[in-house]
Amino acid sequence: MAKVAAAAAATVAATTMLTGTAHAGPQHHGTYPDAGSPACNQNAGLIATRGIETEYGQVVSYVDVYYSYSCQTNWIRVRGNPAGGQTLKRIWSDAVPGELVEPPDYYDQPSYTKQVYAPGATCVRFQVKLTWPDGRHYAETYTAGANHQVVC
């Protein structure tokens, strides 16, 4: 049993030395997940998905919420805007005051927000709105009685 534990510890140590590990902390707040070396997105996982709905309840796209285990940050990825208008994104964390508002994207491609520092089970809040090319409202993340989504 001791040999197995020692071998596992050696493997983890060797892997960490080869790939590097981004260090956890608020210094990653406000940066993109693929920035830096090593980047926070190298040790991240999808933790939630929310639909983006029209006013009639039709889901037209999705928002994926990611968590970086090494950096203790979250960010969202919008899968695209099928209407071809703007994708407007904002995200914030209960750990750091203030929200990060992204400049609008204008195409039907996936897009990301910057990271917010949110260690462990800290709640992350976000809102995504999609528009038609002429600027009219098309769809948004929706929860009855709330103006944003919450993932804890």
C-alpha cells in the first residue's frame, strides 16, 4: 500500500513539474482564462449549463460555466448568437465586489468572459443577452423573478 501511495505521489509531482500549475488567488480576477503560463483553463471543468431563451421560452443557445481548480476562478462561455446580433455578457462573484462587463461580440461564434475569483463554492452570478442584428432584443438567460443567473 505504501508503494502505491508513493508511486501516486511521484506521478502527481512529476506531472505538476512538467505541465506547471497556475497558482490560486485573486490575481487572476479580470484576466482571460487562456492568458498566462500556465493558463487557468488547463485545469478547469464545466460545472453548469444554462439555456438562453427567447421571450416565448425557446432555447436558442447555451451558457457554459467553468471553474478552474488551480486558479479558483469562474468564467462563462456563450456558445453563440444564432440571430447574428450582439452577445452581451456580464459576470461577477460574491468573493470580489463589482461586475465584469464584456464588450459585445457580433457573430455566431463561441465567446468567453474574463475570469472572476470565486474560491470553492463561492457563488458566481451572470447575465447574457442576445440581440438581432438591428439591436432589438432576441433572447437572454432567464430565471423568473431574477435579473441574473446564480451558480454556487
